[in-house]
Amino acid sequence: MFYSEDLIEEIRLQNDIVSVVSGYVRLQRRGNNYFGLCPFHNEKSPSFSVSPGKQMYYCFGCGAGGSVFNFIMQYENYTFPEAVQFLANRAGISLPEQEFSEEARRARDLRSSVLELNKTAAKFYYYQLRSPQGQRGMEYLKNRALSDETMQHFGLGFAGPDGKLLYRYLKKQGVSDQLLKESGLMQVNERQGMYDKFWNRVMFPIMDANHRVIGFGGRVMGDGKPKYLNSPETVIFDKSRNLYGLNFARSSKENYLLVCEGYMDVIAMHQAGFTNAVASLGTALTSQHATILKRYTDEVILTYDSDEAGVRAALRAIPMLKEAGVSTRVLHMNPCKDPDEFIKTYGTDAFRERIDQAENSFLFELSVLEKSYDMKDPDSKTRFFQAVAAKIAGMELEIERENYIEAVVARYQTSYEGMRRMVLNYLMQGAPVRTAPRPSVERERRTEKDSGILKSQRLLLTRLAEYPELFAAVSAYVRPEDFTDGIYREVAGMLFDQLAQNQLNPARIVNHFTEPDQQRQVAQIFNTDLPTETIEEQEKAIADSIRLIISNSTEQRKSLLEPTDLQGLQNLMMESRKRMADLKKLHISLPRGKE
């Protein structure tokens, strides 16, 4: 859904960022800004800053930052349109109706109806568990050592032995048979007609990332088959694109996710304090799951069962996670079968130790591969190393190949040169060796210089946003085109335009960019810290930044000239000398008494 820039701005203006963020984070005023513990990473000292003047937030610890829209998107994992809808509702602003075709309108209405029906069913199951009819289910959950708080947190319920109880209840609510069929809550056959899909089962509501019930899982009481039963695919439920527990895990402050096999593992781990645990829904991890995981984390720790099936599941998951760009480790559960059993037997501290000791996924693959060879037999051992070399040769980066050769040599006490030659032989048989550029001293110096220049540019833009009264003095010497990096130049252009029109609005500049990485970068541009104590030191730092920006701008323009353009070079040098001479008149004066 497209919304006009003016409407977006109206919604932003009606949602003061301090007020919105205060609903999620405890903030305390410090000077002109508010500070609190960052909700996006673990920290003990507050580094999360909210600026009422800029209407922006920024964490000096993890770099998260942006406008009020970015905060809601990051915290609630909303898309931009969802964040707009959320904040519009909060402010009491009506959004324009989206135009739908008749078919699209029917699809939208069906999705909405099934979501509402699932919500009703979840409440029904929840009540049944806590009624006399749910005693058997409650005993099962209590025997699994789940607390009342945990059962309530996950909305656990019970479907009794009467296979038409939910059907009769929903029919009394006026729900049509057609909608019941579409919902996945019912089954139909000629003998019984329509009846409940779930009966005599403990019920696990499956929620999407936004806490909406999209399906159910049921664990049978007794020896019935199947042991676990999931909702079928519906207009709102696709088990290959959803993960159980993600609605809670996405808000965890840990920088990794624990991926396990089943509902009970997830629930037990959350109850034990490991609130970053998720599980696939009765199916092996898919590439879609890997893509979803990448949205929330860069690292996954596989906590599958320690049996043969769990090992196979881990081996299938590792390449998909790598393809999605997710770093993967494998947690060893022995001597226990699963996380629930391990935590009950050894406690949470021991489980956290196992997390810390989780094995690199490639080395885990090697440990499994090793079992297929007789490492005491020279020929078999050689074939093992050949298989290892082939796997390493499949890695794209030279530095990655070198690192894993060293790891293999250290683990198996073999020859580094022999292993390296074996890998090179495989590379020569297939793709050419990809050579990573070697860092040079000159490149390192240039990187340090670039970093210093960009910091100077950030510093100047931050101070202009904080002290708009500086604009008259600064704009007499610096132009937006003097900012050498693309996004810095674009931000400078918009900021200079706003200041020239006396309409300073940094949050609007953030909203101009659509990519989350760009928004974080712009937030950093407007939140550059200056480790100075006095006003005079700040004034000197700003003046030094202006000189460095102009000098670097000249150098960059010079590098873009053709070697034969002597006239262009002469004009540029004359302009540069004049600008540097004018800088002798530069005087930066910050207002006294303003923090």
C-alpha cells in the first residue's frame, strides 16, 4: 500500500518518539535526550538514546537507529505499511482505503475471517484445558513440569474426546460450514459429516510473528496416532514459512536463535529463560525457514535431538542456513535426548555452558563424516581427508578455505601442506582458485583516512541538526557536494535544504530512505558522539571538521580529472587556494548554556 509523504509525515508528527518508545523502554532524561537500556541487544549500561528534538532513536552500542517508524518495525517486526497502520491507529488517523478487485477483496475477507475463527478456537481450547473436561491434558502438562504462567504465556489448551464439541460451539456462533472447511479446524466424511480435526489432544496455538493465531498443533493423549498433528495448509497457514515460538523469540536480546525440533522443547527452553528458541512445525527445516531466520539473526544454534534423526536433520539444515547467509553451530545434547530432558537433568547453567561450547557446523559435519571411515586404516583415513578437501574446495573465499584447512590440521594432527595441496588439486579440477586481495599497508592507511573523513562529515551533520543556528556560518564554506560518500552527500543536500528554509526535520530525512541498512546509517550520521568536555573544544572540533571536509573534497575532485586536463587542474587549484584562504575567517560559535 502506497501512502503519500505528507500523510506519513502527519502520522509521524502525531506520534512523538519519546512517548512511543516509553511504551517499550524505561527512559530517563539526561540533558536534551532520554536514555535507557537498548531493547535490541543485551547491555548493562544505558546506551540507547532517544532525541525529542530530532525525533530519532539511536543505540551507541549496537547501532540500531531511525525514526519512530523504524522503531516499531524493528521492535514489532512489522513491515513499513504495518508500522504506518499501527501508528495511524495509535494517533486516531484514518488511512485511505486500498482499492481491491472483487477477487482480492474476497481473499482479504476470507483471511480475516479465518484469523478471527482461529482466535475464537484458541480461546475455546484454552478454556477447555482449565475445565473439568481438560483434567487429563492438565495432568500431562503438569507432569512435563510446565508452570501455570508458561501455559498461559503460550496459550496452551485442550481438545476433549468429544469429536464434535468445537463444531457445535462454532455453529452456535453462526459460523458457516463453508468457512469451517476453509479454516482447517474441521474434517468431513460421508459417515460422520463435519467433525473436529483435533480431539483428545493438548493444543498448541501456532502464532505468526505478530501474535496472530494462524494454526494449531495437537499432542494426542495416550497411544493414538499420529502423536503430533498440525493444522493443514490454509489461506493463513503455511508450515514451511512459519516457526513456532518466533513471536516471542524475535524480541529476545540474544544475538542468536536456538532452533529445536518440537513445541515442548521450545516451551521448556522459554520457561528456563532461553527465550530465543524456535522450532519448525512438524517438518524439516526448509530454505524458506532459513530465509525467515536470516531476517532476525546472523547466527543459529541447532539444538536438535541427539538421536540419528536429529543428526540427519542438522545435516540437512546446515547447507540451507549457509545459503541464506546464517552462521550455524550445533549444540551437543549427550547424554540426554533433547533440550527439555537436558535442562531438567542438569539445569539451566549447564545448558548455557553447552550453548557456549556449541560446535562449528563444518566441524560437526566432519565429525559425522568421520564415522564412515576407519581412521586406523591408512587407505580409509586418506579417503576421509580427500572427502574433507573436496568440501573445503567448495568454499568460495580463499580466507575461508585457509581457516578451515588450519582447523582440520589442528583437529586431526595432519600435514598443513599436504592438506592444502589436496584442496588446490580439487580446485584445479573444477573452478579456478578465487584469490582474495591481500591487504596492503597503503590500503590500511587509506581505510583509516576514509574513516576519519567520514567521521568528520558525520560530526558536522550531527552538529548542524543539533545547532541549526550554525548553518549560516557553515554554509558560507561547505556545500553538500563536499561530502564525498554518496549517502552522506544525499543527507547533506536534504539537511541543507531544510535549514535554508528554516524547516529542520531529521526524522523526515531518515524516512526518505527505504532500506533498513540505509536508515541505520542515516541515524548514525545524526548521532555522532564527540568526546570533548568544553564548548571551546567542540567549536574547535567542528572547525577542524570543516577544514578536513573541504580539503578532502578538493583531493577527490582532483582524482577525477583526466591526466591531460591541465586547465581543469589549474582552475581547481585556484578555487582550492581561495577556499582555504577564506577559511582563515571561519569562526564557529556554539550557544552557551545549551547542552
